[in-house]
Amino acid sequence: MQQNSFDFLIVGSGLYGCVMAHELAKRGKRCLVLERRAHVGGNVYCEEREGIRIHRYGAHIFHTSDTEVWQYVNGFVTFNNYVNSPVANYMGHLYNLPFNMNTFRELWDIVTPAEARKIIDEQRKEIVGEPKNLEEQAISLVGSDIYEKLIKGYTEKQWGRSCTELPAFIIRRLPVRFTFDNNYFNDRYQGIPEGGYNVLIEKLLDDTKLAGSIEVRTDVDYNASREDFANVAKDIIYTGAIDAYYDYKFGPLAYRGLRFETERFEEENHQGVAVMNYTLRSVPFTRTIEHKHFEFGTQPVTYVTREYPADWKPGEEAYYPVNDAENSALYEKYRALAESEPHVHFGGRLAEYKYYDMDDTIRAALDAVEQFT
């Protein structure tokens, strides 16, 4: 490949990489996008089976209060009016999420906000002083009943350890509503792209109406074949794991992994909701996703995915950064190395070792692209 045959080499085709490619091409730049997987789109990629789009890497529900970001994505796709209203399953009893008057009514057989506040306030008194761990933090916020039934088991499965061993900062706040409102998000806008997230990704990478060009290559592990792309572009936008970029020089950063099992059911509607959380620790999966409900599907069959939290090791898909003190300090070492490379820009959740919602990812990319123009 000729030297500097592209203006930018973009490693990774998730939302961050795709928005960067689109915006740079719009400004007349030539971009080469490399993707380690066999498909573009990162974790928002969907598989279609019998007309049902399956969120292959877990449920992705777009929500934002950033009007500029909302207008940006609506410039590529139309969003439906899906509202996320998950249900928690504890020993076969169902509770609405987030914690609201419907939840409290089912828990305590009460009907007024005053009754709910009184119970929660009384239970919160159990914690005296500054919470020392996640368990104490949760009880200090929502009381012991909600913690025991709807937080404890789910959280311990998610992180693979007891809540008394987890730092309090993981749950800085918990949404509690004293209204009968099952809308999980407080954001002004939410929904699912009509036709699925693949449509959004395809349009971001479509350069037919752009001043520059975008070339995409899948099944390419940049870190394993870096020499093949040496000097192909003056600037690199790297969205992969920052520790992998530096060949784990200081050791690997820690993540929690996920494993998915998808089952087909010969029925139109299996669980009646897109997302159902299983909060008992002895149930091995954290939640089940019935994908057709994201797009109000009426197909005669349905697909349900069980989501299992898992230990993680380098080389596997990384989902949730373990942002404890030890790993945060380790990340700072890698970040210092990154700052010494002026022609490599590190962005996105893996490169920044940060959990990003989709709107945060897009906002970060839109802000970052300005430094190149």
C-alpha cells in the first residue's frame, strides 16, 4: 500500500469510528476503516432472522437529552417510539423498573407516595456514616427491601463478586420515582432506528455524497498486522483497547465479559417485554432480551437472548471496564504513553477505558473531529 494513500487510518467501526469517518470524509478527507470483526458496527450490530433484528451484543436502546446528537442521528435514520420499560423478575415475582410507584405497590401493597417515602426513609437509617461498599451505598439510597430483591443478586452476577466487596462509587445514585412511570430513562429522546442500527452504520460509511472517500476492510486485526499499514496515513484514529495497542506493556486492564445464548420460540410473544432482568443470584443470566419488541414485531415466531456475565481475559470481547482504583491507575499509565504520540488519536470506550452510552460516544466523536479540521 502506498505511503500516505489515506489521510486517516481509523481502527474500529463502532459508532465512534464511523462518525469520525463520516465527518472527516464530509470534509474531503480519505479514510481507511479497519475492523477486526467480520462486520461493521461494533456492538450495535444486528443480525436479522425471520424479519426480527437481533441485537447481537446485547440490548442497545438509543436515548439522549443532547438535542444536537438527536438531530444528528435523525439525519441518517428515523427512530421509532420505543420506550424502555424493563421488568425485574425475582423468584417469579415481577416488578417494574426503574424503581417507581408501580414497584413500591407490588413490594409493599401501598398506594401513595407518602407511604413509599416513609418505608424507604426508615430502611435507609440502617446505614450510619459514609457507606463503605456498594451494599451500604445502595441501602443508604433505596432501603434494604429494594436492595435485597432488585439490586443485590443482579449486581453480584454482573461484577462476579459480593456487593460488600464492591466499591460504593459503582452506585453513586439510583433512580427512584414517586410516580407511576415505567419509562426507564429520564432523557428527552429515545427510540430504536427503523430498520435497525445496521442502517445507521451503513449510512455513516456511505461516501457517495461526501467530498472525501471511505474504504472499509473487515476481518483485519490492526494490532496483529500493524506493519501492513505502517505509513498508510499520516494520522491514526484508534478505537480499540488502549492496553492492546501497547501490547499490554503495563499489564491488561480489567473488564467484565458477556456471553449470549439466543433461542427461537414458536410463539408470537414469549415474555411480553423487550428486557427482563433476573435479580436472583442463583439464576445464572442477568437478563433476557426479546428482540422483536424493540420494533413492535408481529412475526409468528420470536427470538429471546439470555445474557450471562462472564470473567474476561485479553483477546475476548470487552464490555464493562472495571474502573476501580487499581485499574484507573493502570489506565493513566497507558494514557500517558498515548499523549506522547501526536499522530495517534485514542477515542471511544475501549481506547478511553470508559463506559459510554451511544449518545456520549457520538458526542465525543463530533467534538474530537474538530481538532482535525
